[in-house]
Amino acid sequence: MDPRTHAAVTWLLNCDEPAIRLMTRRDVLGEQADEDAGQVLAGAKVTALLSGQQPDGGFGVHPYRKWTGAHWRAGLPGRAGHPPREPRAVAAAGHVLAWLASPRRRVPRMAGSPAPTPPSRETPWPPAAGSAWPPTRGSAPWPDP
């Protein structure tokens, strides 16, 4: 490991936040980080992310509201390795899934944008491996104007 990388990893490993140490050990160094995994929920950042959780598992805002909704707030502790089936994370995931499954859920579109069209044989999705994406002007599936 070069000196700059070593300095950065050392700095991350000396962090007070157990989630940061765990992700550094696991994702950067490829080590087991069991001791930090047991402390993830007690870390200040994870505690802050899960604070204010409502009885329904949400956080009093739209489930997908950027950074403050259940989708965003519960995702990081999960990525950091909180214990499986941790009740607050399960409640937050249930809140997000209930929203996704709701027949009343509407997906907003920008004003003036066309309605989404389902894929057809002429517009394969996802694009075939090795194909140029996004297509260049004049190539299928979008003709030149």
C-alpha cells in the first residue's frame, strides 16, 4: 500500500464511528470486522440517522425524501452492517415497501416530459452487452428529428 493510501486508511480506522471502521476493514482491507459490527448501532452517526423514527417505521416525511426519508436513513446503517433483522431497520424497510406497493403511489414527472412508454422489441431494455449507450443521434431507437 502506498504511503498516501496507508495514511488515509489509518485515518479511517482511527475514526470514532464504528460504521466507518467496519466499512474500512471490510470494504477496503477485505478483513472481518466483527468487533465493529457489534458497535454499529451505538455509533453517533447511525444513532442520528435512526433518531425520530415513527411507530410506522417512517420518519415523518415522504419515504423517499432525499436524505431524510426512510429509504435514505435506513440504507446506510444496513450498508454498514447492522445486525440482521434489527427492528428499526425492518420497520423502516416495511415503511418503504408499503409505499412502493401502494396503489395510490404516483411517480411525478417533470412538466412537459412525455409519458413513459413500455419497452418494445424495437427498443431493447436493458441495452445489449457491448452496445453503445446512450444511443447516439440518428441511431435506433430515436430517429433524427
